[in-house]
Amino acid sequence: MNIVLTACSIDKVISESIEGLNAWANAKSVAIVNKVQANLPQVKIDPDKIIQVLNNLIGNAIKFTPNNGTITVEAKLHNDREVVVSVQDTGVGIAKDELLKVNHNNK
């Protein structure tokens, strides 16, 4: 896998991902909220790979969020030097017994 790092705006990358998935979300009456902090610095990333990751996360959220739910994609500056991106939804989440398996596999 080739990674091509480019300085770019995370806001534009997030917006592109959301725009590509909005029709699917709208079909389920799921709102996608773009909550990006103003004036974030440019980040050095591979925008295509980040869009792919965001598409997977947001797509999974659309799949498991009930009709009339909400998905929030947030980007903010952390410790004045890192841009943190998160995807949250109003779905049921992962069952507690399954969550233990997820946490165990990440160690």
C-alpha cells in the first residue's frame, strides 16, 4: 500500500466523506452532523486513505443507527498540536460481552 502524505484541510476531507454518504443517510432519515472546530491547522495525511477510513466508520454508523438517529463527525485540536477526529452515533453500540472481545483484541 502506498501512502502519499499531503498537507491538507481535514475539514475538506471530512466534508467530502460526508457528501459521499449523505444520500444513504437521508434514505434512513439519519442526520450526519459535521462538527469541525474552526481554524484547524492543515494536517499532513494521505487524504484518500483518510476518506476511506471515514467512509468505513460513517458507513458502519449509518448501517447500525436507527431511523431518525444522528451521526456526529467531529474534528478538534488536542494539546495544541494534534487534530483528533471522531465519529459518534446514536445506535445501540456494541454489546458488553462483545466489547470485551474488541478491547482484548486491541491489546
